[in-house]
Amino acid sequence: MKNIVTCQWLNAHLNDPKLIIFDAGMVRPGKPGEYKPEAKLPNAQRFDFKKQLADLDNPLPHSMCSAEQFTQQMQLMGVDKDSLVIIYEDQGLFSAARGWWMFKAMGFGNVKVLSGGLAKWQSLGYLTQIEYSYNHHQGDFAAKPRAGYFIDAAAVFNGIDDEHTVLLDARGYQRYLGEMAEPRAGMRSGHIPNSRALPFVELLDDGEAKPLTDIKAAFDSVLGDQATLETTLQFSCGSGVTACILALFADECGYQNLHVYDGSWSEWGGRDELPIETGPCPTR
């Protein structure tokens, strides 16, 4: 896959002078405490999209920061225009794709996700370290924001009745149906009208991506007659994190018009004036 590298590949390229490794892990929604993995990959730095790389003036969780903030932080962390960035997390695939999408949104293309994350890395017996590394090199990274990579509620609302636009919901199917309470207080249950369910967990096998043929088949099944590469795809989830997994896999499948709803259900489910639906997905 073009956006995903294996632990074996990364271990063989650890001495690449252009390599930058980021840990973009997070505590799963509804779980207490701070993100504190038991070990880190060699030379890994913390990619904190909840605080350091978030718009802290936005009441929604970990909203995308400004291009200026992103540029400043990446330069401080030693990222250059020609760096090779690898993003991972402690286990499986949950939040690393968020870091990948943030880089893509900032106009940086040489970024990959590590398949299996820290758990896979350790299972193979590769070296780790206890603390995060700090890069003392001042990078020359410069963000070049790409319009539409992150979208707001208005863009989603305007796409509800657009026959060329499909919104895919990455949450678990019971949450999509409205049969399970949301992990965040004050959220309505259900889904955005005309959206379709594609739970990200159905595209994974033991935390790693399923074969691309299986992933393509899942997109084809959910999209039906709209499974064309020209279709505009919007992605939503609980708070804009796992939606990026669908963006990652859609990109692997060749889809090009991709948009992540940054506020996702944290915003939509908390705003009573926005319409919701409950019940089954029309493609299931």
C-alpha cells in the first residue's frame, strides 16, 4: 500500500537521515487518564493533536490547528520539506491516520502510517526506548494548506441531498443505528441523514489493514452505484479521528475527492438544530 509501511520496512530504514517518526496515539474515547505508552519507537517524538497541534479556542475536541501553528510545531520538531514522516500509535490503527491526514491537509505528501503500530513492532522484537526523543534540528517545513481536506457542518449539511456526494460514518454500527449511547455526554444518538455506515473496524484484521481487495470490496458494497472514483466522499466519526482511517483507505482505493468532517458527531450530535436519523443503513 502506498500510504502504509510495515514494521519490517521501517526497521530497515531507521538510519535514513530524512526519517521523522511520530507517535500520534491517544486514549480511546470514554477511557480515563492520559496517553502513556509503555515504550516508544527509536527516535520517536510525540505528535499531540489534542493539545499541541489543536485549535484550543475551539470547544470541540482536537480541532485542526492553523497552518501557522502546524508549521511552527513541525519546524521545532525538525521536519524538513523533504523529510519522510512515519506516524504510528501504541496499538492497531485508531488515531495514527489522523496525523497522516493532518499532514496531507497541510500540503505534505511524504507521510506514511506504520502498520500495527507499537504492538506489532514489539511483537517482532525490535528495539524500543523509554522516553520520547527531542529533535534539536530546526526544520524548514512550510505548510501549504489544501482547501476542503477538513470540512465543517455547513459543508456536510449541503451535501446531504447532493447525488454526487456520500458521507461515510466510521463509528460502530450500533452507534450509527442510534441504539447505543454516545461516549461523550450530551450527544444525541443516530446518524447524519443519508449517510452510510462503514465502521472502520470492519476494514481491519487484528489492528492492521485488511488486504486492499477486501477494503475495495467494502467500499463498493457500501457505495453501490456511487462506487466511482469521481464520487465526492465525506467522512465522519465520533470526533474526527477514525474518520481519517476511512480517508486513508479511500485514498488507497484511488478515490480523490475526500473530505473529513472535523467536528464529526461531537459537533453534529450536540447541535439540536442539525437533522439526524436513526435506523439501518440502506446498503446493509
